[in-house]
Amino acid sequence: MGLSVIPVTDKAELERFIRVPMRLNASDPKWIAPLMFERREALSPKHNPFFAHAEHQFWLAVRDGRDVGRISAQIDHLARTEAEAPAGYFGMIAGEDDPAVFQALLATAEDWLRQRGRARAIGPFNLSINEEVGLLIDGFETPPMLMMGHDRPYAARRIEEQGYAKLKDLYAYYSGIPTFTAGVEARLKRPPAPGLVLRPINMKDFDGEVRTLVEIWNDAWEQNWGFAPITEAETRHLGESLKLLLHPRLIWFIEIDGEAAGFGALLPNLNDAIFDLGGKLAPFGWAKLLWRLKVRGVKRGRVPLMGVKRKFAREARGAFAPFLILEAFRREAPRIGITQAEYSWILEDNLPMRHILESFGAKIYKTYRIYGKALSGAAAPAASETDPGLTL
């Protein structure tokens, strides 16, 4: 029957699509199968608000009746892109170590994007820049954290063979309990600057806190490379899907002169609680998950978000805000058993945040790469200059 690429058109094919990486990574001891019910919702236009402002298509690569790869293509109509060379995105890519599989998958996604007026293909985005981003190119020896990818070492080579080149690298930093410099420690012991307030999330006003978070997020990240604003519906959906992990002493807001100015979140690493469940919660998975999260606890967490509004990041109080949030993590996380954390992801040219992380001993332990390729003879995509603020 040979190799063919077929579009995903029904629930049965979507189930196959979700399961492709599980088979491909079955022999990798560092792979952690995602929860199947979460993947079904994340890839469902009925449940994921991302699809309200995006076009998409999923495909399966099939050889002799066997699924050997998968890919997605999507156009996010909220994402910032160049008018003269508009970009589309590929993602969810996985395949057997065979150049023909990757060629067929990427060519199919490129054709779909080209037909919709896109002049560049960028990825992998799973599905947007506000979700799981980049292909793992370094750090294969450790398992992935919550909402971070894990790829086979050959995948980068296979993608590059199809004409893709690096646009940006993203770093994941790792550390134990932060130890700040003497100067930062001394300042943390002094009373906060006038008008500067650090407060935990108010879970009783969850919807209001979501609106505040969206306001900070879209302001703080607006000038970063690849920016796409996140909607209130997307943030609420993400919060609801992670509610089991949300701890009121691990999500903090900064207020300056009464205005919401920044925030940071530390989430217990769900992957440390589901590593042996094979993606299933029945029949005993729920009991194991709840016991591991709520009774035994997990020792590792991930800081997926930390940012300060741009107008405050340029003044002394705003510039010090990330240290106040990190100090709150340092104080509160050990009380629930978390003593190690990943800080991810960080754009390679986001020097302000990299300097903050490195100042307390965090080190890069994983690198993820975003690739780009010109379509239909358009000018080669270039990684634009960024003006990174205090964002993670």
C-alpha cells in the first residue's frame, strides 16, 4: 500500500492521532504519556477556545495500514505576522525515523498553508505559542515537565532535511531552592517600596483573577517574538483544566500604586504523578493521581509564567517584582514539598529574565528549537528583533 498522508476527519482518527507518539516513544524511558482525556479536550474545537480564532487540520501518515507519523497545520488569526510574508504554523509532529515520513508530513502541511495564502511555515507549535512550543534538541536524558515536549533525537535532523532552519531557541532552566545574591537578599529583608504590594491569588474570585492575568499577560508579552494575545476564554479554560494543580500560595500578583502590574505561577509537576499511568485514569489511575498530588506530593514544579507590565518593568519597583515573586515561591513551595523547579520556556534573547534566573543558580538543562521555512519562493523567514521585557 506504500506511504500515504490522510486528514483526520472523525473521532476514531483523532484517537489514532493522539496515540502515534505513545507508540513511537514506547521504548524511551524518559517519555511520559499524556493523559488521554486531556489530549482529547485540547485537540477538540468544542472544548479548546484556541480554535475560535484559528484554522487547523490534523493528518496521519500511514504505511501498509500502520500509523507511522502525524502532523498539524494551523493559522492563528490573532498571531502577529508580517503582512508581506504571512506565517502559518505546523505542530504535533512525530514520525518514525524515516526521511520519507517527515517529507510527506511536512509537504502536506506546507501545501495546506500555501493554499491559504501563507508564505512561511513556522513550528512546531502545539498548537499556539501560548501552549507547547518548540522541538527538543538538547536534554533528552531527563523526562519532560508539565506542558513541555519530549522528542526523539532524530526528529531535528529529519525536519532540517526538508529545508527548515532555526528561527529561535527556547531554554528550560532548572534549579533547587533559589539562593539569591547578598544584595538581593538584603533588599528582600527590607520593607517593600511604597506602593508595591505582593498578594496571592484570590481563588474565590477566579473569574476576576483570570481577567487580571490576561491584562498583565498581553501587556507584558506584547513585544516578544512570535507574540499572539491570549483570550480570556483560553486562560479560563487553561485554569479550569489545571485546577487540580493550582495552589493559592503558589500563584502571586504584584500591584504597584493599586494597579495590577505582574504575576507569577508555580505549578506542581503533574508528570511526576502520571509517569506510569500510560495516559489512563481508569480503573485506578484517579486514585493514584490524587494520592500522589494531595497526600504524598511531588518534589518538582514548573514556573510556566512570570511577567511584569512593560511600563512598570522599566522602573525600579517593577524590575524588582520578579525577585519578590521568586521569594514567595522559595518560602511557600517547600511547605508543600516542592524543592526543585523548571523555569520555562525562555527565549534565547530574553536576557533580562535569563540574568535573573542565572543570578540564583538556575542552569539551562533543555533546549527547544523553533524552525522556519519560506513557501512558494517567498523571502526566507527571519527571526525578528525582540524587545523582551520581564517575562518568562
